[in-house]
Amino acid sequence: MTTRTALDLEFVRAQYPENHWNWAFFENAGGAYVPHSVIQRFSAYMNETQVQPGYPYPESSDAAERMNLGHRLMAEFVGAELEEVTVSASTSFNVYVLAQALRHLWAAGDEIIVATLNHEANSGPWRRLEEFGLKIVEWPIASDTAELDIDVLRQLLNEKTQLVAFPHVSNIAGNINDVAAITELAHAAGALVCVDGVAYAPHRALSVKQWDVDFYLFSFYKVFGPHMGCLYGKRDILQKAKGQYHYFFGEDDLLHKMNPAGPNHESIASLVGIADYFDALYAHHFDEQRESFFQRSQIVYGAIAEHEQLLTTKFLDFIGSRKDIRLIGGHNQDKDIRVPTFSFVSNKMGSEEIARAVAQDEVAISSGHFYAKRLVESLQIKDTEDGVVRCSMAHYNTIEEVDKLIHSLDRVLG
């Protein structure tokens, strides 16, 4: 295989609306930019096939085909079978539905281990099951590194443990957890795992079968698509789950049973645009033909990781030079250890004050607890609403934009 030596940022950025580049945008963990390909697929559906899908007339049949293609490509994207993937409103919605669908399998006194590192999406729905007699066991972080210790999990697991809920990557700390190792340990104890991949999926390749996870969730709007969520579940476990949709969709109807809201037609059709985008990047950077979209996306993610490594090194070198900044998470710059999501607090200024001041330089960053309030509380940050400053990068960011961010922070913090 031949490849360009680096991600062609001029080509990458040309895939997006030009007005996006007026500012240096570092709030990608909140929601990524959407390329032309997704916008065009969305618009085409609304213009050409905005009717009830699945009926035997051309416009309706076309609508169904576009929706089915979006669903099929996203199942391939994560390396799963079609019926194992539910496309629905959001990750928060999907975890809530999942918790309700599984609770009949467990009895009072059974335990669910919930990582403090979680976004509330993969925390609150499980904690709500306490009202049915289940016990929630906290998997705490190491306060100095904001990391999960697998040896601590080993001590928490027992014969009553039914599920372990944890993030692939924290949306604040950016550290990559060893999903395969955690899953293997949980399975050895007879427990399932539910992994929140929202902060991981924009940056690294997805492979749910390789990790052997039971449930894996992420949000398409973080992966350059519409505001929707994706739930992967192993077929045999989904079959045991209690259906959450209309009664006339049977328990064996895996495509519908976990989606009580039903699919958003135009959005699911626009998911094809995510595949269009990854394929455009593949065709521009690589010569070898690959029939599988899964394989092509894996290779593109490799190029994304290499570029993000440059951004990470640049920014963490700056953070390491500042004595007034406390980085949340480790300083390790290895692309296999972390993604380019960085959060910090300063002893000079509040987090919101910093974000507002940096915006004067047309640099977009953010502040708060980012729906990971339990994590921020455990970090002993006094004002949890002010929270942390977050600078989250994506593969379309340039070194020059990181320089602009650094210069702005230097100006603001002195």
C-alpha cells in the first residue's frame, strides 16, 4: 500500500463549509463539524424522499433504501452485524433504554459497577436501578491522574456483579482505557460490560468484536454526522433484553426493540455521508483498493491518529511549561494512550473566565463539568459548575491553530 506521508489538511478541510475556519475551533468533544457529504445526504433526503418509507411506490421505496444503507454502513463502521446496531436519538437515550431493557434479568442485591470517570449518560441510568433493589458500586479514579485502575476493579468484582459501566475515553481527561483487558476481567467474573465510546470514536478505529464488548455506544454528531446515537449490543444479549418499543414489534425483532423513539428518517439517511467522507479521505491518501468500508475506515483512522499525535505533542509541551496549570489526566503524549482532549484548571483565573477571554482571539474552547459532574467533584475542584477548561481537537485542526490557542492562553494567563 502506498500512502501520503501525512494527512493532507488542505484536502481534509476542503470537505467542510469554508466558514468553519474563521475561528480556531477546539470544542470538538462537544460536537464535531459536519462535512459537505453529510449535509448533502441530509438535504437530498428532505428534497427527494421525505415520505413515509417502506411502501411500494418509488419515492417511499427510495426513502427506505437510503435509510437502510445508512444503518448498514454504520454497522460495518463498528464491525458488527446489522441487527446488533440500533441508531436512535442519543447516547444518553440509548443507555437509559438499555438499562430498562436489562433490569428484568437481575434481582435485588445484584451489583452494577459504575466508573466515576463516566459521563452521566453511562452513569445515571444505571444508578436509577437502585430503586429496584440493585446495588451500585463505585469504581473510583486515581485522583492525581484521573485514571481507572484495573486492579481496583479486580477487587470490586464478585459473584453478584452483573455489569461494569465505564468509558473508553473520558470526555474530560482524554485517557484511553484498555477496553479489551477490562472486558476480559469482567467476563471472567460473569459480568457484562457497557462501554461509552463517545469521546473515543472521533479519534480512533472502532472494532467491537475485537474488544468482545457486550454493549458499546457512541454519538454520530461527535463523528462528523447528525445528532444521533449508536448502540451496539451482542445478538444473544439483545435477544434476552426486554423490548422497549410498541408491543407488536416482537422480542425477536432486534432492529426495533431497543428504539422506542423510532428512527429519524433524514438523519439516518445522512449517515451515508459519514461513509462518503471516510471514503474520500481513503481515496485521496491511499492507493490500494479495499472492498470493505470497515477496513477503509480503520486505515483512515490510522492516519488521523498520526496527525493528532502532532497536535497532542505541541499542546502538552506547552501545558508542561506552565506552573499555574493543573492538567486533568496524564501528560503521556502517546497516541495509543490518549486522544487530543485536554482539560485543566488554572490557579490564576476561573475556567469560564479563561474560555471567554480566549474567545476574543477567535479561539473556541469551553468550560464546565461537561455532564461528568461526579468526576469533577471527585477531582476536588471547588466550583463544579465553573469546572475545567476543555480544549478538544480533531483531525481537521492544524498546528497553526494549536499555536494560536497557545498564544491566546499565554496572553490571557500572562
